[in-house]
Amino acid sequence: MEQSRESARQNQWADALKSAVRALQEFPLEGDARTSAAVALFHTGQFDRALQLFADLRASDPSNPFFLSYIAQAQARQGDHQAIASYRALADLHHDQRRPLQAAEALRELLKLQPEAESQREDLARLYEEAGLVREAAAEWLTLARRRRQAQQIDQAAEAAEAALRLEPGSSEAR
């Protein structure tokens, strides 16, 4: 296992995978070996196999965001639309565990895949507010205001602009 960790630290993922596979052959149920193998599979682009291992690991520890994060990343790299649901679940898990910045990161990744997801963008703005990231929260509210105005949703656009103004009273764009 130590060889696998050392190779991973040096970003030598093929070597890390070989070492993790050797460890798995000796200790097939060892969680660290399975996790190391899954991470190495991910970093060597073997997403299907990595997803299988991460799904098994997550089943045994569903409150561990590490596994779900890799699942979402692998799905996104494969172009799988399930990544959106995985990032949403990851954001919810982080939020439930009172880690708003990590929840925000998961929502940012989700929004890269689905930029029109308004409810997630609202959630992101609120998370930024909770974390005291006023400028970032205001930017998300302004994005919502612009999108809603373009969609002729004038009342909702005004509400989003007001939320941005509440955070940044000097914002000329929100006015």
C-alpha cells in the first residue's frame, strides 16, 4: 500500500494502480486498497472500472463525500448526465454535514454541466451568503436576474436583482 501511496503522491498513476492491484490481491476486502485502486483507475482514465469500485465503496459508507465526488467527476468526464444528479447529491451531503464551501463547489460543478439550472443557482447564491462570500452571492443573483429578464420573468428577475442589491448596495448592474 505504501508504494501505491508514494506513486500517487508523485502523480505516477500507472505505478500506483499496479501497487494497489497487488495490495488488493493480498487483501481483497481492505478498504484502503480498494480506495487506492479506484483513485488510480480514475487517474488513468479507466472510468468504468473506477465507477464500479467507487459505487461499491459508497454503498458501504454512504455518508463519505470522497466516494461520491469521484463518482460525479468520472460521470462528468464520460459525458454521463447522471453526473448532474451525483453533484446535486454531493452538494446535499456536504450541506447536511455543515460544509457550505464544499457544497458550493459541488453546485459550481453541476452548473458547468447544466448552466440553466436555476434552483441550483439559487442554492449556490444562498450557500455563498451563508459562508459570507457576498461578492460571489451577488454575482449568482445577478446571473439569475439576467436570465429571468431574458425569459420575460420580470417579477422573478426583480427579486433576484433585489437580492443582489441587498448584498452589494452599490451595484449599478443590479439597479
